[in-house]
Amino acid sequence: MFRRLDETGAAVTVYVEGEAVTVRAGDTAAAAALLAGLGHTRLSPVDGSPRAPYCMIGTCFECLLVIDGVGSRQGCLVEVREGMRIERQKGARVVP
Amino acid sequence: MSAQAFDVAIVGGGVVGSALGYGFASKGARVVVLDEGDSALRASRVNFGLVWLQTKGNGMPAYGRWSRKATELWPDLARELLERTGIDVELELTGGLKICLGEEELRERGAMVERMAAAAGPGVYDTRMLGIDELGALLPEVKLGPDVTGASFCPHEGAVNPLHLLNALQAGLQALGGTLRTGSSVESVARDGKGFAITCRDGTTRAGKVVLAAGHGTPRMAAMVGLPAPIKPQRGQILVTERMQPFMPLPASGLRQTKDGTVMLGATRENVGFDVATTMEGEAGLAARAVRIVPALAGIPVVRAWAGLRILTPDTFPVYHQSESHPGAYVALCHSGVTLASVHARVVPEAYLGTALPEILNAFHPRRFDVQKTG
């Protein structure tokens, strides 16, 4: 679905919903989720509807993800890191 | 003298003026509420949303009783607003907490609870102190921090959605045939025959009676009709987190989870004039206290912060008063417009439609601020 425009950057392996995905250094967690073909990346805490990254510039908050166990992070503002774990944000977060 | 289109004109379209307007309209009065517009300070749109009792009236038991009456009248008002407007104000009278950190806070809180109960007599507050185990039982999903020593618990209080409340009161006012005029910044209030003329830039409104309920806008107009209105602003900063799964089944003073799931943290008390800026110091202080109460909040994003200005009289208690030089002109000043919305809708309009104020409002006369005669 997505075609990469820039093939430069070192390969980085991240885990999207547990599946290993190879992305490039400089990519964001939201881009990784899109490249992994995750479809929806979160469920709205208001009505449970499925959502996915939209603006990719930090404005719309549609890309909220659980990144390395920390909930509700704006995936489009977080750069990938080797071994990063990226998961869907399923509705409102639970207070630990 | 010109014809009066209205029995009552209320200056101020916040939660106080709108509740009064709703109440006057439900008494069958022809009422207009004049709202300044978005340039106003609008304390009604920045507050915490508690319907609160346990801290009200320390030093004035009549205010405690007034607040208790408000909590008793609240469920019926909420039900009526829903029926009349379709707007759910999300009233939840679950009881409320004031959580204490450290032994000294707990001791001081206990002493104040006892003092207020003794002064007000039985059946007003019913506040009791909870040890850490009882508090934990009320908050089974909260891991309380090690500094928490207990809390006071009052069973009669809770919270509403203050924005829905303002909306519902204004919709209800209009559903009852009342008039809401926005963008009506009042320039002058003056005697006009047996009534009053309230002049805005775009015209003059005539009414038999006038009620000033414009928060910090009140003193300027009150001076025109011989009403004392000694108020000062006190800044309160508030933080709100992202939405979370429900974990706080009842509100605490300064820490409550809304029905939407957000957690509100508040509020500072700062005497800084009419400055509605937020400060890093103020917000860090709020966050630090909240994290001492619920350490897990340290990992939760704050999505917004804002500040508003409380309306404080010299003793912090409300003022309800009719002008002696201009009978028919009234003032309503208070900083707890949400808690008191029910008495403002149910009790005060009837009082202000009569000629003299009833005894229940005696304690709120501003003569209490006059220099006392000695001997």
C-alpha cells in the first residue's frame, strides 16, 4: 500500500504487534505501523472506532500507540529504535 | 417611563446568572440574561466541576447549611434539565474525599472537620475521617502512594460536568421562554421609573428588577445602583490528563476523573490580580501532589492546562443583597457557582421576586464586611 520514496538509512528491526518488521533509521513508529500493514492502529477511547495515523506531523493524535509498554504515545513523533515494541492503543489506557 | 419588556434582567451569563435566569423563568417571570461575550473572564468555563460541601462554611455555618441545601436540591434540578433540554449534566453525588498526605495534614483535617460539625450542628456535613484502609476500600483500583495517611469523606457531595451545566441552564432558560442575549457588554445600569434601564452599546433593556451576577464584571455596575460588591480575583490553575479507563469512582478535592475518563488535577490558589496565565511552578506543584497521592499518574500525559479566576469576597462566602438606595437591584456574588446552581435556580429567584429578602439569606448580607462597632 505504501511505497518508500527514500531507501537510504540503515535497516532497523522493530516489532509491530509482535511481528518483526524491517524499517529504516529515521522512520517513525507510526510509519512502521503503516509499513507493517497494521490497518487500524488504535481504538478511539470515545466510541471504540478503529483509527489510523493521519496527519503524521504531530497534530491530529490519531496515531496513538503503545511504544515499549508506554501507552498513548504519538507514534508519528517517535523515531524507531532497534528492537522497539509497537502495539495498538486499544481505547483509553489503563492506570497501572 | 418606557414599557418594560421584562420583569427581571440578569447581568451575567455564566453559571450563576444562567441558574438565576432559569429559576426566574421557571417561576413564570419574563426574564432576560445579558451575557458579555467571549471577552469576559468566564469563570464558569474554567472550573473544576465539583458539587462540594465538606469544606464550605468554615467560619460561617449558614454557608455550610446553604451548601447542604444545594446538594439536596441538585438531583431534582439535574433530572429536570435533562427532561427539559435533553442535556445530561452528569451529576454524580457519590460522596467526596479530601485526601491527606502526612500525619500533620490528617490531624489538621480532622480538627477542622470536628470544628465545622460543632459549629453547624448535626445533619449538615456528616463528614467523617477515614483511615488508610477505609480509604483504600473506597478506591479499590487505586494504588495510593506511601505518603497518603487518610482522608475526610462527605457523603453528600460529588461532581457535574460544568460545561454541560452551563449549556443546559441556558437552553432551559430559553425553553421556558426566557431570553439570552450574548455580546451584551453592559455600559450602565440606572433607575428608570419603577424599574431599571440597562444600557449596552447596541441598545437599552428595561426591566422591573435587575440582578447583577457578572462575576468580576459586577463591581463596576454595582457601584451604579448602590450595591457593595467587594470581590477580588484568585487564580486557580488546572491540569487535565488524557482519557483513561475508569479508576476513580468518587472525586477528591483537586483530583477527579470525569465521566469522559480524563483526570483533572487542581487547583492553585494565587493572588496575582487579573492574570490568567499558567505557570510551570503552579502546574508542577499540582502534578507533584497528584503523583504523591496516585504514583501511577507520573506516567500519564497531561493534555491541557489552563487557569481561571475565582470570585472571592473578603471572607470567601457568598453575598446576596438588595440595594438600599435602589430597591429592585440585587447582587449575587460567589465563587461556588456550580455547587450553588441548584439554590440559585430553586431558592434565590423566589426571594428576589419578593419585596424583602427572606431570613435564609440574612447571613449573606454584606454588612458583615463593615467595620464593627466596639463596646
